[in-house]
Amino acid sequence: MVAGASNPTAAESAASLAVARRHRVALLQSIQSFERALAAPAGDPGWRPRVSTRLHSLRGAFAEHIVVTEGPEGLYAELLDHSPRLARCVHVLVREHAAVAGAMAALQRRVDQPDPTVEELRAWSSDLLRELSRHRQRGADLVYEAYETDIGGET
């Protein structure tokens, strides 16, 4: 968005959405890579290190997601310029970012310790993946609501 502009142009909105879409795909790829690592046979001596590496990559992709959405030129700033009525929804997603990032950091600590069992790690990972899925869906719903909802008023 152009500095000082109160409303994004159609071209700026399209560019911002394209960036968000690319990062959304990259985040999904990291999620799927982490899921594949979790689903691999746990008897393989490389299982835990692979899970740790994939989780580390997922954390990086999620950190990038936060920058792309929360930054001053990010998707949420544009959404609020376009649809200020969605401020509460944006604030919920921002709070979720902190919670999900914290859950990822806690899981990383657990994965990197020898004590938790594979079953425990998979259960904690499933919880994290469910929350990520919910967060991604709420984000998609928010973008739809901002740009596709017909608020009426036409005659």
C-alpha cells in the first residue's frame, strides 16, 4: 500500500493478496512436510531429528506468516483499511499468532528432549496441527468476508 493512502487501490489489494497467497502456500507446504515426518515409522533412528528439523522449518514459515499478515504493510493493515468492521476478527488472529508460535516453541523443546514418547509427541503435534488448521481457516474466512461480502445497499 502507498504510504499515506487511506484506502488501497485495486492493484495494491491484488498485490497484497498475491503475496499473502504465496506465503499461505509456503506455510501449507511446511505443515505437510511436518505431517509427513510425524507419520514416518518412529522406529527409524532419524525420526526424531527429522521431526525436529521439519518443525523448525514450520516455525520459520509461521514467523514469516506473522510478518506478512501483521506488518505495517501487511495483509491485516490492508484488510482494516478496506473493512474496519473486521477489527475484532483481526485482533483475534493476531492473538492466535502468539499462542500458536508459543505452542510451536514448546513442542520444539519437547521434540528436542529424549524423554517424551513418540505417542506423546504425535499427540502434541496433532493438537498443534489442528490449531494451525483452524487458524488458517479463520484467516481465509476473514479475507473472504473483507473482499467478497455483499453488504447490500444497492437499488
